[in-house]
Amino acid sequence: MQFKFFVCNFICFASDFIYMQTTMKQSLKIFLGEILNNDEIKLMNRSFDVIGDIAVIEIPPELEAKKKEIGKAILNFKHIKVVAAKAGIFEGEYRTRKLEIVAGENRKETIYTEFGCRYLLNIEEVYFSERLGNERIRISQQVKEGEKILAMFAGVGPYPILIARMKKRENKNVEIYAIELNPVGYKYMVENVRINKVNIKCILGDVKTETPKLGLKFDRIIMPLPKDAENFLDTALNAINDRGIIHYYGFSDNTKIFAEEVKKQCENFGYGAEISDVVACGAYCPKIGRVCVDLKINKK
């Protein structure tokens, strides 16, 4: 019954996300039609991200002078209370980016809800992607009774919290550890664990130093750091049980080649690896996508 509940939740989430993106793009043209001409609307002919009640938009340089008017138009969307314009790219060791409030309430903190879980976060001070919800549920559904799980680069806790909450509903016992480097992200993760009433051992620090300190072997390790995951693969391999699963994220223009490259890296570290799944999970830039490779590790 619980499995059916989450499958239904996943289908509804995916359908709602696609519908929301399509509807927003259509409505955006209508709302902007009063302040922009047709050529200018084409420059804005894209949907935007919504995290909680905050819309995150990208303003083309040609429309910089009209950003406040654009922001006010987007406030016409139901439930949007804040409009923030991207003022930079994700960068630095904490993967954060600058944002400028262009309309609505002057705040960057919100509560995002996904699959019944609630996440408090500041969208400028922590990394968070609402576009990975399908990945979070996909991995959560794989977790079995008695697993010991490590969530690396845990952020505000979306992967470990969803797993913990889902297994709690299913009356399955799991043991979860989550490591986050960003002190602000760690603070929010601790609070989100409290909000969602789950049991997770939250750790502040660098994955490379904190993982060995635990002195544990894990049945499943999640590595959602696509830009730099290769720098931590050896740490994950040293902490995985024989036949354990590593969910390894990266960027690539060819999922098959990427998966084979990751498998080869494992072999170079002295571990056997079976590719159990390769999942394309979003675009990074033109022709480059985010990829997750699920690896079953064999200790030689």
C-alpha cells in the first residue's frame, strides 16, 4: 500500500511539474504582454523555477532596465510572493549564487514542499534544485530494510529526509548519515530533520575527512555533486560495503560513455563495478546534461 502511495505521488509530481512548466510559459506571455513587445517577449520565452513561494528568473541583458516591471508581472502567478533574478552562476565550494529581489517581499528564505516533506532554506545561501525531485524519489524507492546509508553533499537534506520519511511510512528500519560542508546548509538540514520528524545523523564538515572518521561501511552512498564527484569517488569506495550501491552524479553529453568512464575509475581504484542503471536527470547547458550512474560495487 505504501509503495503504491509513493508511486502515485511520483506520477502526480512528474505530471504536475510538466503541467506547471507548460502553464507558466503560456501565462508568462500573457502577463508580460502588457509591458513588453513581441520581440522582447521572445527573449523571455522560457519558464522559470519556483522554490516555495519564490520565483527565480533570468533577465536577458537587453531587458535589464525592465526587470522590476517583469518581476511585478510574475507576481500575478498564484502563490508567488517573491521574484528573484539570477545575478550570477552557482560557484564556490558551497555551490551558491547571488540573487537580486526585483519584486514582492524582501526575503530569500522560503519553505519548499516535495512528496510530503518540507524544507526550510535560503535560496541564496545554500544549493538546492527543485528539478531533482524525481531523482530523490527514484533513489528512495530502492532503499531496503536495514540499509545503512550515507548522503554526501547533503545540503538542506532533501535526499536523506525523503528516504527517512518514506521508510518510516513503510515501517522499515534504516540508518542514515548526512554530511554537509556549508555551515548554513547544515543548519537548515538539522532544522529540516526536526520539521519532518525523522532520525538522521547530521554531520558538518568535509566528506573526505568526516567519512573515514565514522569508521562505518555503508550499503548505499549518494553523491549529488556532479561537477566534482570524481574527487570524492575514492572516499565513497572505501566506505561502501561489498555489493553496495553508489549513486554517482556528473555532467556529460553522452550518458553511455560517461557511465563506462565512471566504471573505469572504480576499477582504477581497485574495485569492480556493475552499472545497474544510468539516468539522465536534467540539462546543465546546451548539449550537456546531468547524469546519475547507479553502481553496484564489488570488492576485489
